[in-house]
Amino acid sequence: SPIPDRDVRARELLSQVGLADRMDHKPNELSGGQQQRVAIARALANRPKIIFADEPTGNLASDQAEDILRMLEQLNRSGITVILVTHEADIAAHARRIIKIKDGRIVSDERTGSTEASARLPSKEPAPSRGVRFAQFKEYGATAIRAMGTNKARSALSVLGILIGVAAVIAMLAVGKGAQKAIEARISSLGSNLLMIRPERSNIGGVRGASGSVSRLTEEDVRVVSGIPHVLRAEGNVQGNAQVVYEDQNTNTQIVGATPFYAPMRSATPYYGRFFTESENQSRARVALLGQTTVHSLFGKQNPLDKTIKINRINFNVIGILPMKGSSPFRDQDDLVLIPLKTAMKRTLGTLYYNNISIECDAAENIPQVMEDARRLLRRAHRLPDYKEDDFEIRNMADIQAALSGTTQTFTLLLGIVAAISLLVGGIGIMNIMLVSVSERTREIGLRKAVGAPRRAILSQFLMEFAALSTLGGVMGIALGTSVSLTLSTFAGWAAVVSPSAVLLAFVFSVTVGIVFGFWPARKASLLSPIEALRYE
């Protein structure tokens, strides 16, 4: 029937064959004659022009046989061609034309009744139209949902494979994205558009020392690079380790000497208290700013502002708390004490040279030119002939950030590929389970095709079933993957960022996997022969 109101049509046909009072009975509760009437009603479901009846009265009592023959005669009078196959002459006598076949050959062809064409009753059914396609689509979907509900265990196993795959994809991509964000945050905490100048490794007697082991960077070098075009600020820094004491608490931490330029260049504006001034730097004031880790080690939950600490037995007044920078595999960026540059060089660390010089450029695209100018001017200031190597190195923090970001992106991609493999395994699981489903439902498929269900109806039903299972598994996998990511972030301390693009990718991939891997079983089901399917045990 072009209009998929199958229930109304079925009730109409059952009433037509005299089974209106048996609609709620199961097949084993019907007599042989009633079962034959059901077969006739089933054959009429799609208003056929021809009915093929093979021994329609076999195993029936004579009164039941007469009822069936009378019904077939009525159908013939309504304009339907009825072809009877029988070995009994009295049954064949009801036909208007009798063709006898023996050993595969026609031996006679007799006409026993009027040859006038019977008037066909007008069809009550409107012509097929494109407007019914949505209704058919809706019916196929409802059939698929009923099939999933009937086989709950099988459906649950199919959903489980997709669920685990989607959850793995989301969790792995979240961990990789979190790692990338964490690295970007660490690099950005050092400042933007920064160049770092450090002394090159010393080479004594053919033995190359560690980078920065011999420092020859001076205040004059800072003045030289400060005059380069596109340089906003430049400052020198010194570092060293020292014992810091507050009352009965002490810690060995890094001491950093810097100028007031340190705060805007390194995104280090104190979130509590203030930064020291240039006058305090010039006067070698004994003031200090503490990192978060140092505050926790010395003061616990106390307020450190205006407290006095000792650095190498010299009293310093705490004037501010630095913002949190986070830790890296190399060191904890919050485990430091920041003091004025001249105070560090003259009072605390006793050094004459800078450990590094920081240069802030006005724009990222000007960094290469600034690097070239700085190299040329520093070689001139250090009086290096052409045949000698640089006694300094210039590092571009943007290049370091790009390299680390590229590494984490590769790491994220690898994690995503591993998770996608698990999703593919889930798709193969769906395919295998659905192949079993097709075998188990062979008779159901044969019955549907026997009452006129086209190939596209069977194909659509199974594809919708697979798509629904994949969608359900995808939704549940998104929830599980998000929960796993949040758990890792909360309890394991791993950075995990669930991005909408990762969720959308996993969901679309899961539905696609379900449809792609479900196509073969669905096609196999749609190609089944109804006769062979109904004979399947």
C-alpha cells in the first residue's frame, strides 16, 4: 500500500475474510481454514492484480475448502486474476480456464467459463504520490525502534561498542587539548613577543661548558639593544639560589633580580601588593615579591605582606605577591623571590654580569629583524671578529611556543587515532551483531517481503536501526567521555579540555561508522528472496 497505515488496512482485510472476531488471536489459536484466510488477507495487503494460490485447500475440511474457493471466486469477480495450482479436478472445476501440465509441458488448455472480462471494482486507494514518503520514512523508523526494543541484549551490545569508542575519542582529545592549552599558558606567562639573550657556552681546552656558565652580558649591552627599532623595552636579569627564612620556616629558592620592566614584560603585575619602583632599584632597596610556592612554604595561610624575611641573612620587606605561573618539567615558576636588580647584584648575589637580557618587540612580525639587529650590534659591542662564533645566543620565545604546540598537536593526533581505532572496532562489532540479527530475523524479513515490502523498505529499516544504535551509543559516549575527562582533570590533576569540535567529530564519526558498517547487513537483508526466507528454519 502506498500509504503506510498498515494497521487500518490489516483490520479491513481481516474483516473482509470473516476474521473480525479473531484479530487478537495468535496463529496457533486459529483453525486451518482461518489460517488460510489470513494468508489470503496477507496476499491482498498491497492490492495485487494477480494472486497465485498453490493448493489453497490442502489439509482443509470440505466445508472450509468451499469457503476458501468461494472467497477466491469473489476476488476474481472483483477484477483480480487468481491462478490456482492443484492436483484435484473438482478444485480446478471452479476456474474459467484450465491448463494441464505434465512432465513440464502443457498438454491441454480449456476454457470452461465466460471469457468476458470481469468489471474491476474501483479502487478506494489514491494513486501513489511523493507526499507519502515522509510517512513511509516515519514507519520504517518506528519498525526499527520496535526491533531494537524486542532484542534488548543485542541492542545493548551494539551500543556498548560505539559508547566505548566515542568516550575514548572524547577523553583522549580532551587530554591532548588540555596539554596543549597548559603549555601555551606556561609560555604566554613568560610574556609575548619576547627575545631572550643568554651567554653562549664557554669553550675551554676543547671542552664546551653549559649554556650561561660564563656570563659576559652587561648594562651596556642592555643600552645597545634598547635602541634597536621596534624594541619596546629591554632589561637585564640575574638569578641565583639562596636560603630564605621567615621566623622558624625556611626554604631554598631562586632569587631573581629585575627592573620594574619585569612586570609588564613577563605579565607579572602583583595580584596582591605592589611592584618595586626604579628609585628603589637604584637605591638598592631591600624589598621583595614572592611567588605562590614560596608564600606557601614560608607563611602557610598567613598574610605575607609587610612581613620581614631573610635572604642570605639580609632582611627584606615583602611588598607584593606575584601571580601564579604554574610549573613545568624543568622548574616551578612560582618558587622564586623577586628583588630589585641592583640589590641582587650588589647585596645578595654579588655578581657583575647579567644572566640574561630580555627584549620585548612591538609586534611578532618584527621579531626576525630585531634578532638580526641585536646579533649585529652585540657582536660589535663584544668586538668579535668575523671568524669567531657568537659569545651569546638569542632565543625566540614564539618559536619555542610553536615547537611545543606542534609537539602537543602531534600527541593529540596520535591519541585521537588510537581512540578512533577503538571506535572502528565498535563498528565492526555492530556489523557482526547485525549479521547475526539478519540471520535470526530471516523469516520476519521474508514475511515482510511476501506482503509486498519493497527492497528499499527492508534496507531503510535496517539502516535506520543501525543509525539509531550508533546515535544512542554516541550520545551516551559523549556523556561518559565528558565525565572521564572531568574526573581526570579533578582527581588526577591532568589538564583536560572538552572542545565542542571534538564532541561533534566523535558524534558524527559514530553515526557514520554505524551506517557504513551496517550497510552490508542491511543490503544482505534486502536481497533475501521471500520464498527462501520463509522456508528458513
